Amino acid sequence: MPPKNPTTPEADDRLERELTGLKNEYERLRDDKVRAEQDLSHLEHQLRELEEAAVAAYGTADPRELTRLLEEKRAENARLVGEYRQHIADVKKDLEKVEQDFAGE
């Protein structure tokens, strides 16, 4: 008896289909890699621009230092709003006094 040949036409077709699928998957993965590299390059460029803008505007690009500066600005704004609120209350009080004085004459 001759040895059994493991390469039948069906096995060849299966291998060819598998190879085609693997090639397609490789192409898709290569395209994904190219897109990821482009995205990374774009994001690195954008980060550099933002860091430069932060240094120009605030003197630093360090996130902790920027957070500290933001907290200082928020505290200053809260203080200013409080002062303005008190000023408005004082103006209203003075206006009421003038109206009372005027009505009492």
C-alpha cells in the first residue's frame, strides 16, 4: 500500500483560505498600527503646543504647579465676589436710608 498523502485538495483549500484570512488580518493590523502611530505623533505635537502655551501664559507647564495656580485664582475670585457682594449690600443699605430720609422729610 502507498503511504497516505496528507495533502488533499480539501486540505489545500483550507490552508489557502486560512492564509488569505491571516494576510487580511495582518493588513488590518498594519493599518491600525500606522493610524496609532499617526495619532501618537499628532497628540505629542498637540501636547508640546499646549505646554508652550501654558509656559507663556502661566510660567510653567507642570500640572501640579498649574493646579496650585488655579486654586489660588479660585480663592482670589471667591474673595473678590465676597467683597463685591458686601459692596452691593452696603449700597442697598445706603439707598434704603436715603429713601427713608427722603420719605421722612
